[in-house]
Amino acid sequence: MRAGLLKETLIFEALTKEKTPSGAISKEYKEVFKCRAYRKKQSIITGDESAKEQFIGQMTVMLVRKYPQITYNCRVKWAECIWEIKMIEPRDNELTLTLKKLNT
């Protein structure tokens, strides 16, 4: 993957537990990692219509470099939305992330 293709910025957040002075435990998502990514185009190839692209609003696929901070426990902020990691596919020095939009 060439560095010039990485045009999107993904912000990874992890769930953290903090104890308040009163003793209550609060759970919050905090930013743990930020990286650049490439959004893979999703296309349908049917016969001679190979130039058409299908946009699915709830799912997207991103390519990122391999980092140990990227796990299933994280969620992703991208394009003013919050995304859940559904699948991580490792390959050499990169990861293919399948993300699903959350209703928050």
C-alpha cells in the first residue's frame, strides 16, 4: 500500500473505566490511537457493468497499516460518525477493517 493512497483519518477509541471520587465507576470511550487509512471501493461486477459502484451506507471497508492498538474492543470515529469493527483481516503489513455504522 502506498502512502499517497492513505487519505482518510481514523480515530480509534477504547472503553475505559474510571472511578469517581464518590466511588462510582464510569465507563467512557477515550481516544487511544489515530492513523491514516484508505477506503476501499465496493463494486458490483455483473456482466459488462463493471464501472458501477454500490454504496452501502451502513458498512465500509478500510485498509490501514498493521498496528497492535487496533483490536475488536475499539470503535472508530470517521466521517463524523462512529463505527464498530466487525472484522479484521491481517495481510503482510496491513489490515483490512470492515466497519459498521453505529446508531448513536
